[in-house]
Amino acid sequence: MQYHIEHGPAFAWLRVGLGPNERIVAEAGAMVRQSTDLEVETRLNASRKRGFFGLIVAVFVALLRRLVGGETMFVNEFSGPRGGEVVLAPKLSGHIMRRTLDGRRTLFVQTGGYLASGPDIDTRLRFGGLRTLFGGEGLVLLQCTGQGDVFVNSYGGITEVAVDGKFVVDTGHIVAFDGALDFRVRSIGGAKAFLFSGEGLVCEFTGRGSLFIQSRNMSALRSWVIPLLPQ
Amino acid sequence: MHFEIQYRPAHSLATAHLGPGESVRAEASAMVSMTRNLEIQTDGPMGRGGLMKNLKRAMLGGETFFTNTFTARGTPGHVTLAPTLCGDMVVVELQRGEPLYIQGSSYVASPDTVEIDSRWQGFKGFFSGESLFFLEAEGTGPVVVNAFGAIETLDLNGDIIVDTGHLVAFSTGIDYAITKASRGWIASYLSGEGLVLRMSGRGRIYLQSRNPNEYGGAVGPGLPPRKG
């Protein structure tokens, strides 16, 4: 598989060249263009389990991802006997990054950040603690495991931070981070800071590993737009 | 008359430089600034002048494609033009007999040597909800088109599948047909790709790296419901 990330950092897209029978999985609606040689298989955004009960579980998981994680309920898998090219684009303005997993390392991705992955990558929903459920900046994460590439999109530019010790990031600016990092969601300072500092919730990382942060924040955009909407 | 594009690719701005007596036609509401010697005339989908005809068309729910024509009187002048969304713009040089088909919202401007036909209905009526509105530009001269995001210029010789939400324009020589985005029609609906075209032949396709509807779908949830 060959890949090119083009038109970044503002409007990046991912161009993937697939060899014969190579596969890539992408979030629903991401396709810009593709070779006519490629077949598309649409399936539920959940790990494949067998039988009727497995299907029920998959529907439930996909629905949960749609409603809680803000992800798409379905994913598309592209492949073809002769290979081909497919171009994938995220919804928001911003960049795309790639992280390769070796089977041991895991990657946490902010939901909405998932764009595409190799066929042997598994993703699961994780919650960043109960406290995140209020304040509108819930930290719902996608845990990626397995072997292969994961492509993640951001809102704005992406900065890689090599954490060694402690590091604090606004939850709305997290793109992805290594599973080796411990994280804890908390409010910054006391109750007064929580209400008036405008910083909402932060995530405190501990340990050694890579952290990727984005230069824009989706919930900040929403809170800016909402007061301007007509009543 | 010539165009100049600045601030590419994120926040591109087009400037039309006009000699005395020259004019440029631009998408309604695109004007940012202009010199004082420019005269403006508004054209609707039913052509110049017919106010009642145009109003009727607007009322009846037809496509309402309005443009403004700026003409420099006496001395040279210029007008600057900006689209609504962030993204790139390109100038496409047209030759007579080789029309360009432009997604309605991607048209920015062209001189009067280029005819813009908004009644071309190539794509209409395939699917409810996602009918496409394309303009046919024909003549000799430059046409400015804009994109949401970056623009990719693709020289096609063969066939390809394209998401209509990413299609900016395409040249003559290209055939198109609505096709399934996934295996079956139900899967195509679930695939989230919406309307997908199979384009074939020899010609040029202009694509944008973002899809306005997908963007709306990402920002919209979480906003309070619209009233009225």
C-alpha cells in the first residue's frame, strides 16, 4: 500500500494506492474519487462477530459509536483484484497524520478523528471518565489496536509532543496519543477556573510517549456560532 | 480583461482588471470591493431585465442563479471577488466549442466572451434531495472557479468514480452516469457517499478536497435546531 497526504495542512486528503487485493477501511462518506477497478464493501462500524447475536451486538455498537462517539455507523472497505487508487477526505479543515501500529502498541484517537485504517486494525470505544460527560467536552476515545496503519484527521494543524513526565492539554485539542501514556481528565484549577477560565476540561498525561494535538477546537467553534444563530 | 488570484489556497481572492468599456460577470454576492467607475447590472436565470419573469422563477422553486455584470466606464477599473467558503480558485481558459460544466456554487466569474447557461439540466431529477445544479460555460476566455478546500486538476483518459460533493467542474469529452457507491443500492445509501458518478472519456476534471455537505453534517449536530 502506498499513501500520499496532499493539500495539507489546511485541506489535506489521503491518496491511497492499493496493490492487488490490498484493503483499506475508511469512515463512511470519506471517498472523493476511486478507480473503477476497486470494489466497495459497506459494513457496520463494529468488529465482525459471527451469528445472529453477533449482528445484534454489532448494530448496538455501531449505533453507540454514531450517537456517543460522533463517528459514522458504517465503514467502507475498498479493494480489488487488480488494486487501484482511492482518495479519502475528512469533513473539517485540517491535516492528516499516519501512525503505524506493531501489534503491541495501541493508539487512542479522539472520536471524529478517525479517517481510515489498514484491514487488521481493530477499534473500540473508550470513555475518559465520568467527569467528562458534563461541560460538553466529553472525552470519548477510540482505541486502535492491531497491526497496520491508522490515519487520523485533525481540525487545524497537528503538533507532535514527546511527553516525558507530565503534560496538560485541553480535551478539545487532543488528536491522538500513544497507549503507553496514562491520562486523567480534570478541570483546570478550582471551581472558579472551571466556570470562568474558558478552558473547560483538560487532560493530564503522564509517562513517556507521543501525543498529537490540533490547533483548533470543534466545541469552541460551536460555542462561538451558537450565540450568533437567530432565535 | 484579466484575472489575478491572490491568497491561495486557503482564502483565495480573485481580482478582475478591466480596461475602459470592458466587463466581467460574477456570481451574485461575491463582490468584495470595486473602483468607482464600475457600473453593475444584475442578471437572473431568465436573462437580463425580466424582473417579473425572474421573480416568478424564484417563487416557483426553480434554480435561482443570479449574476452581476461589472462594466468599467471611461477609465480602467477593477473588482475583487470572494466565494463564501474557504478554499482555492483557479482560472480555466476556454476555447470555442469546448464547454466547461461547473457545479453551480463553484462559479465565480467570467468575461462577456463566455456564455453562462444556467438552464443546462444534465444531472437533474436523478435522486430527490441531492439534485445537482451545473452551469454550462462556453466561449473563448477565462473562467474563474472556486473550491471548498484545495483543487485537484485531473486529466482523465479512461474512467473513474467521483463523489459529486467533491466535483467542481469537468470539460467536454467526458461522459458520466450515476452509479452505486457500494455493492447494492441499500449499501450505497449506507456508505454515506451520496450521489456518485462514473465518469469516462478523455478530458479534465476539477475536484475539491472538501465536501460542503459533509462539513455541514459535522458542524451542524450540536447546534440548536433552526426555527421557522
